[in-house]
Amino acid sequence: MKSKAHRHQASFRDPSGYIVRDGSVVKRVINPIYFPVYDALCKADFFSPLFKAKMLIPHVEQERSAEAIVLMPDQIDLMTYPYEWSFEQYKQAALLTLKLQNFALDRDFSLKDASAYNVTFHRGKPVFIDTLSFDFYQKDSPWRAYKQFITHFFGPLVLAHFHGAEALKMMQTHIDGIPVALVASMLPKRTKLSPTLYTNIHLMAKMEAKHKDEYTPKSRSIKLSKQSLRNLLRSLYNYIDQLELMQQTEWGDYYNKTNYQPESFIFKKEQIQKWIAGNGARKILDLGGNDGTFARAIDSDIDLAVVADVDHNAVALNYAQVKANKEVNMLPLWFDVTQPSPAIGWVNLERESILNRLSAWGPEAVLALAVIHHMTLSANIPFADSAQFFARLSPLLVIEFPKRDDSWVDSLLQRKREFINHFDHYHQENFEKAFEEHFKILEKVNIPGSDRILYLMHSRQ
Amino acid sequence: MMGYFSMMFLYFDAGLGAMLVQAIVAAAAGIVLFSKNFMYKVKSFFGLTKSQKDGIDTIDFEQDEKQPNEEQGS
């Protein structure tokens, strides 16, 4: 079909089909080789319960010919990748994958892959997006995607349990998942005493090393009963379900640790609400948005607020609220503004950079509250560069500037010790001058009871 | 149909070690599940059990909603 020209770079691995971009719309094309499975899935009414449970991205069949079937899936606003999820998000994505495999087995199908990239977050929940991952179940056969589940989900989660959530960022350098031998080498020795960790990680690493040059078993064929496979899945599910980070949460309530007076806090919330609602922005990107407190304060109609933060705990707290309140328009994102996730994989196009994905999504307003002093004084990013960065992201910017007298700014400056004079440029005047190169300052207000100023700016681009 | 499956085998390497190890993993999983279930029954006999969380079979389930206090991953 003609849309083959716009085939997405992330979907070359699976011969069953591929993704195409038709303008801004993403579609899935099924190759004839997968028709028998797809038709059997439809006949078994496999998809509709999963759509209803919001476990699989819903689709409608749009075209059918001898060469291709075209599916039109619900569109994902912003794709997030495993290394941008908090531990709990990652865990829920893993549990979803196991549930789907269990569901598939009940109906004599099986997941043929278990990549973490098959899951993303949509309307507050993890959702499986690779509709073509289901295959026929072959009687008494082991799970082909088992190793992939371990390298993409189980291994990273177990590492994060012992070493902290930062371990999940290793997925950024291992697009095929973290090798089992590497996971095994990083786990404490005592994990060999755990039947689940010993068998799924240590023994698997040994077996992989032993058989690394063989492709077919020497003696008998490999058999595993369906019940045994179910036990394997159930035991992984139970283990992951109870898994938590060993590191202690630094704070339960982030805003108790800030230097805000209650009246400043309320003023800031109301001012943001007024500006966002007044400009009719419905797609909000909150950079350094902590646990989403300010994004939640906007009570106008928001399609989606992407709340990004460098602090894992803040992202985790945000996701806990999304889950507890069943919020559908909040997407917590683990994101470092000074080193945004790069493009990775084949020709650097397989997994797009977060900045490209954000720009394709097109936020209508960016909130940058209590962020600029960290960018300027902790990361040494000049105002001219941060202004350009924000101007490329969105037409509308709400930015908070803490003055030199602010206690946080003072503490950041004190840490510069003998180099403190190198940061004399950190002034309101320089800030405004640099930002006016890229923005028109529409409004600015002092936040009462604080040494901070709130700006509403419009990009000149 | 044969053509279909042979192509699937080219799709990615499932790893022979990983395929072979599954029988042992599943056997260990069976023992763990059996003993957990046994302990659960013993505890429930003495009235010591809490209500069980949603498991792998809980589907449609209005997407398993848990209590907020169980959700803080960190």
C-alpha cells in the first residue's frame, strides 16, 4: 500500500506487520503472513474484553485487501518509554504483560514477544500497544518470549529493588533489555537462596552461557505443559506484585519541604489557573512539576498534563495519585531537563528522543515553576540557552523566577563557594533580557510572601 | 501455515538456554505456589489472613483498582 513510504522506524523487527504514519495519524498494517492469526483472534473474540478492560489499545479494522489489513488504533498522545517510567509504572507495565499472556493462554494464544516497548501509558493506565504480538499457542511449548520478559521487565525491576530506581535507566543503553548475565552479576549473593530469583536469573544466566553456541536441543525436544507455564507466570506475577524499592522515600509530602508560605502557594495556584484557562491551553507540559500539584490545580478542561520531573520520588507520588484518583489526563514522566532521553536504536530512529516526541505532541503551554534557578545555577545553563529551549517547546510559557534573595537561590549560590562571583549574571534583569529575545512578556506578578516572580510569556517563533 | 511459523522463528532468538530453563523455573514456581497456598490455608484456619490482592487472573475487573495505601511504589 502507498502508505508504506511512511513506515515508522520502530516497527521493522516483526514480519507480521508495521506501523505507518498517515499525517499525524498512526495506523497498523498487517502483512498477509499474519492474517491467519489475526482472523483467528477476531473469531475467538479475543480483542473486545481486552479493549473493555483497557489493557490493549482499541482499534477498528479500516481496510482489508489481499496484500494488507489496516487497523486504526486509538491514538496515543505521547509515547513514553520504559526508562521514563517510575518504578511503580514499570511494575504495572510488567504485570499487564503477564496478565495478557495468561489471558492469551486461556484462549490458546501466546505472546510471541514481551518487549517493554509494547506497553505505554495512556489515559492514566498502562496499555499494551502491539496488537500483532499475539500468536497461536503450540501445545506443550515453552514461552518463546520468556527470556525477553526477564531482560525487559523482571531483571530491571529486581535490579531497581536492590539498587534504586536509577537502575531502570539502564534500559536506555540496552534496547534489547538488560542481559541476564549482567543482572545476575549485580544481584547480592543472597538472592541465590530465593527460588524465584535463583531460577529466573542465576540459573537462566548459567544455562544461557552453557548453550550460547547451540540453536537446537541435542536430545529431546523442549516441552512444557500449559499448567507449568501458568505456574511460571503466576509465580513471576506474585513476585513482581510485592516488589518495592528498598530505598526510603525522601519525603512523603514534597511541598512541606519547600520555602513557600501558604498564601504564596495559593496565589501561585490561582494565578496559573487564571493564565492557563484564560489562554485556553488544553495540552500542558509541566517541567519540574514534582508530584503534579500545580498541574492538578488547573481546574479548566485539560486534555493532558504531562508532568515531568527529575526526582523519581516525585514521579512516583504523582503516579500514585493518578492511580488512586483514576485520573485520565495526567501523565507522570521521569525526565531530566539537562539530559533528556536521546533517540536510540537502529539509525537512531527506532526510539525517538523525548524532545522530538514532546514536540510532535505539541504542548500548548509549558509550566516551568521553580526550575530556572536549578537550570542556571546547578546545571550552569545560560539564560540565552534556556530561553531558546523553552521557545522551541511551546508558544506559551509560565515561568517562575526566584530572585537572588530567595533562600533556595542563596543556598545554590553558596554551594559555588569561591566561584560564587561567576554567577553574578543570575539577576532578574539578565533573565528578562535573555528571554525577551525569544518571548514577549505578557504579564509578570510578584508572588506575595516570597522572593519570586511569575511570568506569562508568548513565544516570538 | 508452516511458512508462517518458520518465519516466526527467524523473528528473534528466544535463547536455547532460556527455553531449556523454563521447565526448572516452572517446577520451582509450582513448589513456591504450593507452599504459599498451603501457608495461606494454615493461616486462614487460624484466622490470620488478610484479604488476598488481585492476581494474574483478575481481568476486565474494571482494571484492578487497589487501595491507595498499597500503591506507593517507593
